Amino acid sequence: MKKGIFTILMLSIATTFSAQTCDELKLENQQLKDKLQQYGITLNSNTTVNSFSNDIKINFIKCIGDKKQQTVTVFFNFTNDTLPNQSLTLMNNFFDGRNALYAGALDEIGNGYQPLKAKFGPNDGFFSTTPLSTGNTPVLASITFANILPDVKKLSAVNFFVKSQNLLGGDNKIEGLVEIKNINIDWK
């Protein structure tokens, strides 16, 4: 009998403690979600980025849709861990030696969208060049696509081209395709 009462008492205490811990975690989780939303960051856990270089990292930040303008802007940044004295150029087309390739976006059913504008660091427009420091100093960039209706909830892929080269000259010029996949659109 004493064992039964003791067991019930212990379970009661454990349940109360567990409920408090669960409530505290829910509150903390909500506070973190609110903070992310305050900074305009959306959770895109399935979003992947394929970079043109192992030395230059590209991080997806968010994707915001403007219902009124029917535009979608994809935000991302670049960091350079290893290459000194680099400059980056964001390009909307690229010739690979055989084909002319163009930047664009695809939705989930295969509709294609052309870029309307780009912002790269302090500069506006494609083919603008921005210095990229060595270290963990990010350069913010964005590409805006036009004529996307608010019923499009996700972009399957966004493609654009980047060229990196040493500001002081030299042979370490790298250029190629960047692809960001599975992007949820946060319509405003």
C-alpha cells in the first residue's frame, strides 16, 4: 500500500514538472518564432543551395512575395572563408563555351520567370561587382522576379551566375551557376 501511494505521488510530481517544462519550451519556441518573424526570416528547412565554388559560401536567407506588385524577391548572402582579395560579380547570363545560359526561376509546375532586378551589396543591377572580404563577413544580395501570382506558394529553383576573381589579378578566377532549390514564398 505504501509503495502504491509513493508511486502515485512520484508520478504526480513528475507530471507537474513535465507540464511546466513543456509549457516553458512552448513559450520559448514561440518567442524564437516571433523574433525570426520580426527580422523577416522564414523557416525553409528544405531549401538547398548549390554553389559555384567550395571557397565561397552562399546562404539562403528568405523569400518575400509582394501580392500587389506580383513580384518575388529571393534574399541570400555570400561569405568567403579562404580566398584573399576577391571581388564578386552577380550575372544574369553566362556563356559556357557552347550555350548561352540565363538566370531565372521555376515554380512547382514548371512556369518560368525572368529576373526583374538585382541588388548586390551596395550596388543595384546585374553585372555589378562587390568586394568580398576574407572571413565571416557576409555580403547581402537579392534577385527580384516579376509576374508571379500570389497563388504560387513555392519556387522549385532559382538560378543565377556568379564570377569571382582576385582584385589584384592572378589566375584564381572562378565563375559558374548558383542554384537555390525548394524555396517557400512568404507573401506580404
